[in-house]
Amino acid sequence: MEKDVLILAIESSCDETAAAVVKNGREVLSNVIFSQIDLHTVYGGVVPEIASRKHIDKINQVIEEALQKAEVTLEQLSAIAVTYGPGLVGALLVGVSAAKAIAFATGLPLIGVHHIEGHISANYIANPTLKPPFVCLVVSGGHTHLVSVKDYGEYEILGRTRDDAAGEAFDKVARAIGLGYPGGPKIDKISKEGNAQAIHFPRAKVGDGEYDFSFSGLKSAVLNYLNGCQMKGEEINTADVAASFQQAVIDVLVGHSMDAIEKYNLDKFAIAGGVASNVSLRNAFEEACAKKGVEFFLPPPVLCTDNAAMIGAAAYYEYIKGVRHGYDLNAVPNLKLGERL
Ligand code: KG4
Ligand code: ZN
């Protein structure tokens, strides 16, 4: 029998310092996440400089904890994996430097991973039977991609946002209605007390790109609505605004995804990324997929938001394909999905 593949994975592309040990791409032995959210909340968003500094502060501790929790020593590892893009360059550099140092010191292979590929691969951990091909909707703070996963590591982007990412829209609207940062989880929570049909916000159609998204118009519509209320001296029902906004986002995401499933005649669909932890969105997709007879996959919330276990899962399939990076691996803030540098 082949030896188990144990990968130590590191993720530091935004405001989570994370490390994990993953066995054979599917089994999480440890998944340590240090979230910096509290540090950035006072500024209403992630401050890149502060993120980089905190990553430096925490990275060694998080890596050590991941090894300890997994009860794995460096000698037992098969490879070191790290997110090298896309993300904040100063933040990425911390993880990349740590991974390179460990790889150099131990002689272990180094594997650079695309952050979005990591998000998609969170589904392999959560669903041991899931294999490509399938379609995955990746909805995070920086990305909104409808991706056809043709094989492990092989992607075709069917649609993407033309402006704001879905998570970005959640964060901006949350700020406008006074909920603070990060907005997604707060809108998710308060929406449960609101009426999603109370206000009709637009569901944007993007002319030529059949599966492309646009959320900036929706965000403006919410801001206009708030201004209008203020001018008329009308009280704003925050829960209704949140629920109605959230419903508009969900309708567009579900609508485009179902159209793609139909056109490409697919039978498997997955979601990933921070916004995929949204309860109403998860329910809406569950229902829509059941109606269409499509098998629906979704990671648990802790594997939707940034973590290193998903990077370890993605790295496994690169590892068995023989992908290796040199010590010249660098952070690539705008790395494209499917691109290998
Ligand atoms: O995947 P992620 O942790 O980081 C990026 O790669 O961007 O996603 C973070 C985004 C933020 O915009 C956050 O507001 C949003 O995901 N988010 C949510 C929820 N939890 C996090 N959006 C809606 N509902 C949630 N429950
Ligand atoms: Zn992410």
C-alpha cells in the first residue's frame, strides 16, 4: 500500500493566519485559524499593513500548533503547501516566506496553491465522494466566480463579477446600515428578523456575459433607498433592508448557477468561499438543486471562510500530479485561476 501523503498547509492571503495538516487531501488532522478580525473592525475593513504585521507575529505559533494538534513531526510530512495568490501582497509574503523556510530547512517539496482553488477544494474534505467534473460557485470577499471544475486543478470560469464581489457587497451594505465589519455574518443574523420581500432591490443582468454578476448597482440601490428614507424622515427597518438585500444577492447567485447547470447539463453543484456560510444562501441552493435533481455539495461554515485545510486539500492533487515550486516562489497578488507561475 502507498504511504499516506501528509501535507502541512499555510494560508495568510488576507486577515486569517492559518495552518493545517491534511492527510491524502481529504482528512483534516488539524486546522488552526488565528482570525485578525478584531484588529481590523475598528477601521471598518482589513488594513493591509496591520494584517502583514500580525501574520508575522502569529505564523510560527500557528504552524507549531497545527503540527502539535495533528501529532505529526516535520520528518513525517510529505510536502509544504502555501497560498501564493491572489490576496494582499504583504500578507501572502509572510506565508510564502515561512513555507519556503520550512521547505529549505527540511528538504521537503514546496507547493504553491491558488487561494480560490483552495476554496473549491474545501468541498473535497467535506464530501469524500465528490470528484470532478462539477460546477462550483465561489463567493468570497474578493471573488465571485462560477467555475466549471473539469478535473483536479483544471478550471474554466463560466462567469465572474464585473464589479464588487458578493462578500464585498455584504460588507458595504452592512456598513451603510450601521452593522459594522465584517458585514456578511451580521447581515446573515439580522436578516432572520426581517422580511425579505419588504423592499424590492434590483437583480442585475449583465448584457453579454451570460453568467457574469454585478453587485455595485444593488449596493447603490440600497444606499439610495436609505437616503430616500432619511430625506422623507421615515424610519429605517434595518432587518428588512438586510433581508431584502440578501434575498436580491441570493436570487442572482441561484439564478445564474441554475442556468449554467441546465445549459451544461450537469448533475453536481458545489458552493465555496466565505459567503457560502450564509444560512439563507445554503438553504436556497439546497432547495433549488433538489428541485432540479442536482446533487448539492457544500463545506461546513468553518471550511467556507479562509482556512489552511482547504489549501492542503488542493495541494494534495497538485502533489500527486508532480507539481513542485522552487525557492523562488513569490507572492502573486493577482494570480489567475488555472495559471501556474
Ligand atoms: O472566503 P473569505 O473568508 O475571504 C476571502 O477570500 O475573501 O470571505 C470573506 C467574506 C467577507 O466579505 C464576509 O463578509 C463574507 O465572506 N461572509 C459572509 C458570511 N460569512 C462571511 N457573507 C454572508 N453571510 C455570511 N454568513
Ligand atoms: Zn478566501
